[in-house]
Amino acid sequence: MENNRTYKERVIKPFNGIAALILIILLLIASIMMFIFGAVRIALESFSLGIILMISGILLMTASSISFAGLRIVKPNEALVLSLFGKYHGTIYDAGFFFVNPFSTAIYPHSRNEEAKPASIETIKGNVQVSLPKISKKVSTKLTTLANGAQKVNDKLGNPVEVSAIVVWKVVNATKAVINVDNYTEFISNQTDSTIRNVARLYPYDLMSDDDPNDEADETTLRGSAIKVAQQMKEELATRVEDAGIEIVEVRLNQIAYATEIAAAMLQKQQAVAIIAARKKIVEGAVSMVEMALDKLKEDGVVDLDEERKAQMVSNLLVVLCGNKEANPVLNTGSIY
């Protein structure tokens, strides 16, 4: 039994369509002339020659008419995959007007959903028109963008996140695209969904350590390492669609966010982490300023403070420097003791 994955692509260099069209028209004219000449010979009582000419004219006319089915037009960045009596015949990649075997038929992608879907019915001025879905018999080899919708997946820590990606791809082997898979556009869409789920669950959305974020600076996250994650998605997706003759040019993450049910809680957490980090910087700066003030007072001999007064001064300065609001000091005009 022949495996559908073992087909070796055969690129066809077909005959020029213009020359073939001219030849077919000439043969058609010749068949008509033969038929007429045969009828004339029969009228002149030359039955045997007349019948032979008429039968030959009919056969030539039939062959010429059938030959019109072999004329095919292929546009730029398109490919035409042909089969002959149920077997793979070859693939045309060149753009132009060609003549191929008139009994060959185009192999094109189809979808069971499209076949099962009823035709849409439109009413225009009382007349009912049935519009059938148009199915192209050629395979496009142009760059195509797949905007994948947002998917809700669980990251490495189990948090639900919404991830979507944009995939730039093209068909590089039209034979595989129409023979190995049922519909290559649906195939790459489904494989993209699966790839996003498989890769997204390997990494956390963001760093969850609040103590020292620098300790985990090298950890890959969905939010902080989007380029690295997208590259991994590209490599995995390229492996999945190789049998369909598809090349993945680029994968970009389009949306990365927490799911709505936990977005508010995670926002509060991020705000808390930011506030703690800001307070830490403020306290470090305030302590440095207090230390500098004490050293400056001692160095210049402005005032000699005992330990109790130093502690009180440090406390007052820290309150002023670290407070959320402006301090309202109480001035002491008497002795500090």
C-alpha cells in the first residue's frame, strides 16, 4: 500500500498554451473541413471515401474539443497540482498560459465543513439567488499572515493567562500541502493553537519572587522573554507543519495578559511589589542623607549631640524624608535641652 507521505514532487514544464491553442483551433477547422468534404463525396456517390472522411472529421473534432480542457492559466505565486486518473501527475509552479494533459485534474484543498455547509441564499428584488462558496483549484505560495485568536492557557505556575500569536507562513511544497493534509489552512491554524498551549505552559507569566528579583533575572517568562518564547513556538510549529509543505517565516506574540478572573488580584500584587521597591529606595536614600548630615555636623563642629539627641534627630529626619506627606515641624525657640 502506497504511503501518502512518500510522494516525491515532480515539477512539470508544460507546453506553451498559446501555441497549443492555435494548433487546436487549426485541428478543429480541419475536422470541420473533413466532415464537409466527406459529405460532398457521399453526395457524389463516393460512399467509402466520404464515410471515412466524415468519421475522421468527427473523431478529430471530438479530440480537438477535449483538448480545450488541457489549457490552464497559472498566476504568479500560485501552484497547480495535477492528478491523472487518480494518481499524482505533477506540479506547475511557473506563471503563464500552459497546455497539459486534458484528462488531468487539479488537486486542491477542501474542508469537510465547507462541503457539509449549505449554500447561502440571498434574496434580491424578490429573486432568490443561491451563492455557492468559491473554492480555488490552485495553491497560493504567497506569504500569508495567520492572526491567531487569544487562548486561555495555564502558565507554569497554574495561573490562567490569555495568549495570542501572529504567524507568517507560506507554502513551499504545494504537493505536500494538498496531498498530505485535508486543508492546509485549517491544519496550520489548529497546529498553531496546539503549539501556543504547549509552549505557554512551560513558563510563568512573570517573576513571582518579591524578595530579590535579580536572583531570577535569567528565568524565562512569557512577559519578559516574549522574543525567546516566540522563537521556541516558531521552531516547534515548523516541525509540526513540515509534512504539509509549509514554511514558518516568523512567529510573534500578539497578546499576553492574565485572564480576567485573576487580572485584578495580580494587578494589586504588582502594585504592592512596586510600592515596596520604591519604599526601599526611599529608606536607603533617607538613611544615607541622615548619616551624611550627622557626619557633616560633627566634622564642622556645629553642635555636639549626645546619643539620645542623635537618636531623636535621626528619628525626626527619617519621618520627614520617608513620610507620604509633607511634615509640619514644631519649632522650639528655647533650649534644645
